[in-house]
Amino acid sequence: MSGAGASHPADSVLEPLAVEARPPSPLARVHNAPWGLVALAVTVGAGAGLGSIAFRWLIVTFTHVFSGHGDYAGAGRSANPHVPWLGPFFVLLAPVVGGLLYGPLVDRFAKEARGHGVPEVMLAVAQRGGRINPQVSVVKALASALCIGSGGSVGREGPIVQIGSALGSTLGRVVKVSEDRMRLLVACGAAGGIAATFNAPLAGVFFSMELILGAFSVEAFGATVLSSVTASVIGRAAFGDTAFLALPPFHVEHLGQYGLFAVLGVVAGTVGVGFTRILYWIEDACDWAWRGPEWLRPAVGGLLLGLVLLVLPEMYGVGYPVLEKAAHGEYVAGFLLLLLAGKILATSLTIGIGGSGGVFAPSLFIGAMLGAAYGATTHQLMPSAAGAVGAYALVGMGAVFAGASRAPITAVVILFELTGQYSIILPLMLAIVLATLTSRLLSHDTIYTLKLRRRGIDLNAPAPGSKLGTQAVESVMEGLPTPLAAATTLPEAGDLLRLSDHGALPVVDAEGRYLGTLTARAVAEALAERPDGDIEPPALAGDLAESAPSVTADMPLSTALHVLVAAPGTGLPVLDPDKNRLLGWLTHQSALRALHAPAIA
């Protein structure tokens, strides 16, 4: 018999079971509970709202310190009252002093705070599980406020997105959420930052879903809305509930104006792509020219920026007062084009020398100058039909941003919320869609993704070290199911589909060229039509072949997966690079089997 203190073999089994049966931690209960995401989203939104208040206060404070004005862009060539003996020449020194302050700060504590910020957030969501350095929020706020306050010709959108996203990522680490939930909290932070800074709650939601997450879902929409609403309430308590830009009401007075707005959309899309190219050309030139330590680069480059500000003081900081004057028609067309070129140069130079700030506000500025110049010119040529100059300025703002970012939904919503102008929503949508299409024809990348691609990063590629996605489709595809000839009758096609494991079969013509895919559902629906009905069912497989999404054999699996997940059915045809000949079939199972390929080999 065993004594009271003796151990039993069962104890060794029960002991680990007791460990596994421990109740979940309070933090785990929070983010696993149905209300957990609600609490986290609201918390991130509150943090982003408070962060936006602090960030705007920093910008106003540093702008007063460096220029002596609330917004020097609208003050002309006034002197700084702190150093009146310098006159307007103080702008030569302001960017240098600012660079001496934020250059070492960024270089020492958070190098990712350099530049316009949004690409880093997109990369964190796409390939790093939403993980962002916690100290980025503080460093980005200080560096961007110093840069803008000392004359940097950049905007507030990139910094506040990065600040809010870093707050969301930090909270996710504290409560130890999953990677999917972490990405969602990052998007919540971005939405809250945009919403509170620009009093644009809807724009914050769509910015996060269209640019940060790159996808729409009910859960993501709900979470970002909660964060955006929370941040907006806090922002409105501090800044008031008024439109961010005060513009007069505009109306479309003649149907012929839609044609003018359409042309403006195409031109604005081209300008948006041009702005993107020039931005990175100048950054390349700065990289090539600079050989000193990175912390000193903003100060030395600040001399060049100061010269631009001396010639065009309207380029100082964000420049919203100048934008509003242009929308009110207070500048002639020639000066508007000069301001357009000056903004492209000043923003590109600010980013190129290592400054910290966004490109959203500069794209709005460029669009306003382009639209106002276009409107003024058309008004001179067609005074009775052109309409108000300001309407073209407003439409140009959204169209240039759409051309640069290729985010049409965000562009429409944010322009409506920034200005409160719903009366010209139709020409605004028309121009933005045409600008987006023009941008897609002219460039593969956007102003955000091009920064990453130049560093060799493809957001659609697998994360470094990932087992899945580096292979070519050819190496993981399955054998090709027997294709259907286009002349196959529907009853015969139905019999073949019933024997197939895929629920769909490729269709080829007499010469073997791929025509599309025929699904069992399409055949069943066609055969269910009554022969004596009004609509005769198609008689052959080729008549019902659908141009379903396809992939090519040389395509990386990571890229093909995006097509596979979005496509209906159980697989996709794999074509040759010319997309004429069928080579194989890619299924979800064959893609998942690629995970085990290294272990088998």
C-alpha cells in the first residue's frame, strides 16, 4: 500500500493538466471577449484623438517660435517679430535650426520617423504583423512638428497616421493580441488620427481600409468606425465642429462643365504621377549628393529649402491659407502655376533632405493650384459656361490626391468632409475616377508604394522568412483537368463537370486557346431554363465560358494567392506568360502543400 506522502503515476499526468487548466489572464479575457475589440478600438481612438490634439499644439507652438506667426504661408514676406533685424531672411535659418533639432532625434531614436510615414505603416500591416516601434509616436510627433514649424513644406496626415498607428500597435502588444487583431488596431489608430486631425470621421475609416488594410470586412469597418468616432468626438471638443477648409458654396451651372471637369481629372491624374516621380527623383539626388552623417543632413539641406522659402514664402509649412485664397480665385493663372511648381519642389526637397511630414496636404495644395489655374483659364475662354474658379480648385484637390495615391474612395470622402461641399459631388467623383484611371495607365506604383518598392519591398510579396509565397506557381500547381471544347453541348458538359473534382473546367477553342472557365452552376442554371421560355439557353459550352481570374506559371505564389482567395470556385487555371495556353490548375490545397515542401525535401 502506498503511504500518504507517496506519489502516484497519475499525478504526473494530472499535474500538467492542472497547469493547462489555468484560467485565462485578465488581458486575454479582454481581447477574446465579444466586447474586447470594442474596448480596444475605443481606447485606440481616444489615444489617437488626444495625440492629434498634442500634435497640432506642437505644430502651432513651433511655428510661432520659428516664424513668429500662426501660419507664415499666408503672412507674405513679413519679418519674424522675435528677430526683426533679420527681416524676411530669417527663413534661410529657420529650416537649418529645425534640422539641427529633429535630425539627431530621428537618427538616434526612430529612423522610421523620417519621411512621410504612411508607407512604413502599410509595411508593418502587410509584412510585420502590425508591429511598430512604440517610441515612433513620440519621435514622429516631435520631428514632424519641428520640421513643419521651421518651414518644412509637408503635411500633417502622414505623421498623425504613423502616430495613431504606433499607439494602436503598442496597445496590441500590451494586451498580447493576435497578429490579425494587431493589424486591425493599427488601422484603428490611423483612422482615429485622420478623423481627429481633419474633423473627417468617414475619411479616417476609408483611408484605413483602402490604404492601410487594403481590404474591406465587417469587423474591420466596425472597429475603425468606433475608433474614428471616438477620436472625432475628442477632436471636435478641442477644435470645434466646423469644416476644416472654409470655402464658398459651388454649383454646377451648365451640363457642359462636366466635360471640363473630365479633362481636369485626366490632367490632374498626370500631375499626381508627375509629383510622385519628381519627389523620388529629388530624393535620389539628395542621396547621391550627401556624404556626411545622416543626423546633419536636414540642417545642411535646410539651406536649400530656405532659399526656396525666401523666393516663395507661400511654401512655408502646410500652406492651407494659400490654398483657401486660390480656391477663392485671388490669384492669377500664371502665379498659380508658379505655386504649383514651387510646392512640388519644396515638398520634394523637404522629404529629400530627411524631413518628416506627409504628402497628403501637398497633393491637395498642388491640386488646388492646378484646378484654380485651369478654372481661371477656362473662365477667360468661356466666361458664360465655365462657372466658378473655386469649383475647379476643389475638384483638382481630390483628383491630384487620387492620381498620386490611387485611393478614389478616400479622395471623394475626404474632400467632402474637409470642405463640406456636397453640391459638386458628381463632378468630383467623375474627375477622381478619371484621375485614378490615368494614374494606373501611367504608373504601376502609387506615391506610397513606390517608396517601398525602391527599397526592394513588394507589399504583395511574402514577409521575409516566410515559407509560403516565394515559389513560382509552376512549382506548386496541379495537373490540368481535361479542358472542354467550345463546341461541347451543355448536357455533355454537365456530365463531365459532375465527374470533375473542381466544380469548374477550362474551355478552349478549336486551336487550343484558352477562352474561359465553365462552372457547374452556370450549366445547371442554363439547363433549368424552360425551352419554351422567352430566353433560350445557350447550346454550347463556349457560350457560357466566363473569363474567370487566371494566373501565369511564372507568377510568384504570393501574388497568385491574392487572386485565388478572391476567386469563386475551388481553383484557377494556370496559363503561360502570354495567357494563351493552359498549363495547369492552382487550388487552395496545392498552395497549402507548398508549406510542407521544404520539410519533405
